Amino acid sequence: MEIIVELRDIDPVTGLDLDVKRAFADFFEPSDGIDAVGDMEANLHISQTGESYFVTGKTSGTVRLECGRCLKEYEYTLDVKLGATFLPVGEGGAGDEIIDVDSYVYENDKLEVSTLIRDNMIFAIPLKQLCKEECKGLCPKCGIDRNESSCECPEREVDARLSVLQKLKDKLEN
């Protein structure tokens, strides 16, 4: 999925405002392991200084994730602010693809902004994926979802090697 902006469409004084709405799944490869849902929407402003172009704005889209505690799928909306510089090929070095996190290159009088959107959306996916902050997760003993019901399993089981110390502790507490 490419989103191409022709440099001739960018006014040198006022820039260019661009609203984009595309199928979010089109931004990712199956190997990315990202389950995008619905559409991605982006509102971008592109301005120019010399041969450099600045892209700012925001984008949003929804992904389906798996909770790290209860293993249930849930939908998570990504709302991301964008800000990047596009430089002409030859000034970027290091392969001229991505100079650093906030810099990209362009060639043939075209900016390709879908990579900027994709990169920022991937970075916005939380590392700690939780359906809700107070998710209680699964019982490690019986596997019951503690958000839906409770079980009689002990909260913590004493390591058999430490059972002598547990008995001593119980005696001292009584």
C-alpha cells in the first residue's frame, strides 16, 4: 500500500493538507503479525523548506491484540501523532531509506508517506498488551479466568524445599 504525494502538489508557502482513509490491514504484511481492523485515517500537513519536506499530523487505526494475562482478544485503538522530515536521496546515507526514526528520503519528485504511517503505528502498539489495566488473568493452577469467576486455588504455593521454613513461620504466627 503506497500513499504517494507529488512534490508539485505542495504549495511552497501554505504546504499541503492531506486526509487519507484506507483499509488498515493493507499497511502490513502477514509476517508482521499485526491484525489490523477496519480503516486507518490520517490527517497530514506537508510543508517545505528548501529540498526538505516536513510531514506532521495524526493517524488512527484499530488493531486486534491478545491480552497477556487472560489471553482474550480485544481491540485497541492507536492514536498517533506524526512528525518526520523527508530529505532527497543522496543526503541520507546508510542506504538512503530511513536516516533515523524521524527522517525518511524521497526521490523522483514524490514523497511516499505510507512507510511513515506504518512505522509509527507499529511503534504505538503497546509492549504490555492488556485488555484492561485491572485484568486478573488466568489462575496458574486450574486455568480459570479470574475476571469471570474465582477458584479455590491457593494464591501462592510454597516450594517444597522451603516447607520446613513455612512450618516454622506458621508456628511463630500462632
